[in-house]
Amino acid sequence: MPRKASTHRLEPDVQAGLNHLSKVLHRPKNKLMNEAVSRFVQERTLQLVQEMESVINSLKEYQRNDPDFERAIERLVNDEIAQAGVDPLEGRPAGAVQAEIRGLLHA
């Protein structure tokens, strides 16, 4: 893939550090920036992959423990029962969208 020029704003202290490193190492700032960004992308990608794998494994474990979501549904029903008589909006539309949905359902 051909190189593409891009413009990025750096904090003044980062810019100063980059200028200093470029002089000390006798290397172009562009080369140092490419190395730093490349390393960041690789490390961050690996970190995200590990986090996503952890979430996927957690979801698979949850699915194994409650494949038909019966416990989740039971908790929802129990929570709704616990709120019976306490919910000030119980049985009433909470807004225009809910009223529209109710109207469509009863049409």
C-alpha cells in the first residue's frame, strides 16, 4: 500500500520530546512516529482481542449454565412482581412512543 500523508496535532510536550529524540537518535521524526504508532496499534489490538475473548468466554459460560435463559426470565418476572403496585407508570403509557405502540397493538 502506498504511503499517505496525514496531519496530526501533538501536545507541545510530546512534540518537544519527538524533536529531541529525532536529534539524539539522528532519525527522522516521521520514522519515529511510524514506529510508535505501529507499536501502539499492535499492542492495543492484542489487548482488545484478549478483552473480547474474555467477554465471549463469559457469554458462552453463561449460555452453558442457562441455555434457554430460564433463570434470566425468572429473575425478570420476579423483579416485575416485586415492583407491582410500586411503579407509578404501571398500566399507563409513559410517553408518546408508548401510546403509539399501544394504539398500533389495539388497531
